[in-house]
Amino acid sequence: MDKTKYTDKKNIKLWGGRFEQPTDAFVEAFTASVHFDQRLYKHDIAGSIAHARMLCHVGVLTKAECESIVAGLTDIQLDIERGEFAWSVELEDVHMNIEARLIDRIGEVGKKLHTGRSRNDQVATDIRLYLREEIDAITAELTRLQQALLELAGKETHTIMPGFTHLQTAQPVTFGHHVLAWFEMLKRDRARLLDCKKRVNVMPLGAAALAGTSYPIDREYTASLLGFDSVTENSLDAVSDRDFAIEFVSAASLIMMHLSRMSEELVLWMSAQFGFIDIDDCFCTGSSIMPQKKNPDVPELVRGKTGRVNGHLVSLLTLMKGQPLAYNKDNQEDKEPLFDTADTLRDSLHVYADMIPAISINREKMKSAAIQGYSTATDLADYLVKKGVAFRDAHEVVGKAVKYAIKADKDLAELALQELKTFSDVIDQDVFEVLTLEGSVAARNHIGGTAPEQVSKAVARGKEWLKSV
Ligand code: ARG
């Protein structure tokens, strides 16, 4: 028996048998992935342990061999977690680093672990295990953020602000309603993530290099040990496609896009010109030159980070598009964009969930902004319609009244009844009820409308829904 430790050998490559020359040093570094895929160690070890147990279950490994492999892998995991594992570029990736170390630790029997599998199905399995865990963690952050939004909306059901279209004052809305719009976006985002998880949670192990294996493996057994819902149904597809990762990054891009839109609003609202909100100091930073500045860095940075996630989506789509079946080394490039996407998304949601409760609302500013923009003009038109005027005519009449009010530098509600009557004689004293902001929002009292009553109901529905997720 060769007693030399793998890691002491001159040529320690696990695939070195057919090679006469050592790998060029630059090529070795160029082709290695261990500096980034080492973070898959936990999933790689979990996959290996399940694989070993399955090999034992079908009689390819003896019980003693299996136990020795499992114990060795468990110790290696502890070493890694204690920072006592020396990763080697010569051993290329996380898989061969761990396998070589296993052989060093437990000897010959360690060489049996790779029976009936390949790094191709191994890495596909690791990524799926990793992504499954990430999706759960990200969904938990999403829940925290949704909870925070519901709390905020619940406090601001009666707060009136201008609603915008084209970023021009359109109609008054309640701030709670605006916050619930964000909540709805995230609800769809969550559904997309969970749907994606269904396709992530399928086990490729057993596909081996590309064609399957001649050992009497029991894939369902391995899958149940690893908590996979099912096994992949085609070995070529199993080792080659990364569509599940692309799908995740696509769902992540949509979430980042939503966070970015929220960020844009928060940044605008915190400006002196809007003055709608303030964000606690602990979420802001100052300027090195302008002493008066307090900058909303967190939302700005989240808006900025959206770009890198979108970029990762394009990277992965491009990575995949030219690949023939089955596995190609191109796929090693899937990890960095995927990891960075999950990290960026998770951190962005985390900081947002913490920041939302740290936002204070300036209700007066919001209300006076809504007053300024003739936001009840539609209400006046609707009032005329209810008194028998056709909508198009009503639109025209109100347009003229607004023109007049702009010249007089007054809000519609500030015009005297006599002045209003010059535009239409159906206008009466009761017009002032619809010209108030409160009257305007309260009138939109149907499911999905901005009325405080509806916002309270929507918050209650949201809280019920959160209990079920
Ligand atoms: N490091 C590789 C990757 O990330 C593992 C699979 C390598 N397989 C191979 N046949 N070279 O994709």
C-alpha cells in the first residue's frame, strides 16, 4: 500500500494518472475554483455523506467503510470551521480538496468515496443544496421586511400624501396605501422565489459524469437523506443545465428592482424639497466636506447594487447560451455571480427590514404637498358627473377652474363658491366636501382603493397572510 499522503505527493492531482507533465503553474491557478467554491464545503460534505450512506445501503461499501468515510468527512468539516484546513490550489476545487484530505485522514478506504459519481453531478448537487438554503434565508429576510411594511402602513392609514403619475401630483393617496403597494410587490417576489425553489430542490446525484453509472445506486434513497423533493430524470440535463440558478438570479433581479424603486422614493422624500420623511442617523452618513449633509446612503447603495445583480443575470444567461450537452468547464463560472447575487440580495433585504422602522414620517409636509398640487381636481370632475354633466365636459370645466386657480395662486378648495359657479352652475356648497383631501381619499372605498378604511382592511389581510407563510 502506498503510504504517501496525497497532499505530500509531487503530483497530487486526483486525476493525474494519464498525465506525463505537470500542469503549467499559471494554468493551474487559472483553472482552479477553490478560492471561491470552498464556501460550498458544507454542502459538498453533506452530499458526500449521503452518497456514502447510499453506497453502503446498496452494498457497494461495507458498513465499516461507510462509517469511516462519514467520520472522516465530519472531522474535515470541523477542521474547516475551525480555520484549520489548508485549501490547496493544486487540488483545484472544493471537491478534490476535501476528497484528498479524506484519503489522507482515513487512508485507502477514502478512495472509495468517489465510486459511482463524478464532480459533475457532485457540483450540481452542491449548488442546489446551497441555493435551497439561501432561498430559505432570503425568504426569511423578505418576511421581516414585509412585517415592517405592514407595521408602517398600519400606523399611516390616515396620512395623506400626493399620489404621483409622471412624478407630477395626480390625486391624494394615503401613505399607508403607498407602503402597501411595496408590500404587494414583495408578495409576488416571494411567490417567485418559492416557485423557483421547487425546481432547485431536485437531485442530480447519480447522473455521474453525464451518462449515469453502472453501480446499482438508489437515487431516491440519497435524495431522501438530503431532503430533495425528487431526482433529475435525465443525466445529461442534470449535469449541464444551470437554468435553476438563472431563474433564481432572475427572481433576485426583480426583487432588487423593487428595492431600487423603493430606494428612489425614499431618497427623493428625504430631500429638503420634499421633506416627507427622515431616516434615523444610524442608517445615514455625512459628507466629508459639507457639514450640513445627512445622506440616505442605505437606499442609494441598494439602488446601486441592483446593477450588479442585473449584471449577474446577463452573465449567467450568456454563460449558458452556447454550451453543448453535457457538462462543460464553462459552468465553473456560474458560482461567483450566483454567490454574489445571493449575498447582495440577502444583505439588501436585511438592511431594508432594519431601516423601515427607523423612518419617521412628516405628515404635515405630506399633506401640504397634496394640497399644493390641485390633487382633488378629479374629485371635482366626478362631482360634476354625479350632478349630470358628461365626464368629458366635466374634465374641460375643471381644467378651466384649475387654470383660474393657478393664476389666482389658490387651491381649488380655497376658491369661493361664487368663483366656482362661474365654471358650472351645478356647483353648490356641498362641493367643498369633495374638494378636501380627506373626502377625496375616503371616497375611494373599494378593495384596492386608497381609503383609510380599505388600507386598514388590507393591513389586517396582510397580517393574516403573513401568519400563513
Ligand atoms: N469546479 C468544477 C465546477 O465548478 C467542478 C466540476 C468539474 N468537473 C470537471 N469535469 N472538470 O464546475
